Amino acid sequence: MSKDGRIWLSHSGIEGLSRCPRCFWLAYHKGIRQPEGIVSRLANRFDTVLKNYFNSFRPDLPPMVEGKLEGKLQDPFVETYFVTIDNKYGFYGKLDECLVSKSQELIPIDFKTSSSDPRGKETLDAYQAQIDDYNFILKQNNKKIAGWGYLIYVFPDHSKYLHKGFPMIVHIVKLIGKPQNTAKRIAQAITVLEGKMPLSNKDCNFCSWFDKIQSELE
Ligand code: SF4
């Protein structure tokens, strides 16, 4: 993303750095990305349905999470926040939802659609980073934060009554947000972007395929 002449980093953009610094560098400097292939958009659909559902109850909590969360939904909801890092870089993020505690502190929420039972499972590093990032952007925008966030997982359950609707397991995970880790990830991303194009990831099939094709053509 580019606005004001700055390069605008994001959570998903920086996640690409952990997969391959070269692909990350190429995406931001040249707009070149790996071909996406065939991907399911089902999780996007779940996100949209959940967002609309929560929105229809604002500022109250919807029955799906009643008794499981405290506070009210932010009203009006502010989805996108921008943080200027310096003259060349910025960082932005979009929240799925936001709670407001009794003491007016903001608590970001992210919806997760799970294909396996999320209960009792370790939280992925990328999800922890997301909560860090949300707390970072809120804090940098001078918002009062509680210092944590929630992941709300939905997981379709078995039932012999599917004709009456799909039963969903709703699993909520509270994560402490560490905005200082986001600041470190941003600094690391900028260091990579300010350097020369990094080497490719030897385990990735795409670049090795391209190298083989190139050597055949030489
Ligand atoms: S190694 Fe794979 S991930 Fe890295 S630049 Fe090449 S295609 Fe992208």
C-alpha cells in the first residue's frame, strides 16, 4: 500500500518477511508476488458474516459471546488505523471488531474460522503478532488500551440436526498484546527493505523451478 509517498506496511505484509525475505522485498519494491493458486474464500465469508452479526447488535454484545466477554462494542466502530513511522514508512491495520471496557479502554478482537477444534491448541505466532499489532496501532493513535485482545474462533461442530442449522463451537482466547514486539518487527522489515534484494529461500519450489528453467534456456 502506498499513500503520501510512503510505503505502508501491515501485519500481513510483514508476515511475508518470515516466510521469505526475498518475496517480501519483491512485493514492496516491485509489486511482484507469488501466484496465489487456488485458495478457499470461505474464511473471508465467515469474517463478513460475523462482522455483520456483531454490527447488528452494536453497542451491545451479541448473544453468541454474552457472558463470555465483558464490555460494550465500540460505537461508532473505527476499523482502520494508520501510524506514521518516518518520512518513508508507515504501518496500518484493520480491526475485525473492538470492545470498550468499563474504564473506556479499547480491546481489539479478531475473528478466526477454524477447520480443526481450536480448544486446547497453542496459538499461532502470527495470531499473537496480530494482537500485538492491534495494540500497537491503537496505542500509537493515543487510544487508551487495556493491553490485551481476543481471538474469537468459530468451528463447525458435528450434529444430526444440520437441517436446523450448523452448530458452531465459539472459542475465545485472550492474549496479552505486546506493542514493543510490533515496533521490533517494523524495524526489522524496514532494514530488509532498505537493503539489497535478499537471497531466495532454498526450500521454496517457485524460485528453484525458475532457476531450473533459466539454466535450461541458457
Ligand atoms: S524463494 Fe519462494 S518465497 Fe522466496 S522469493 Fe522465491 S518465490 Fe518468493
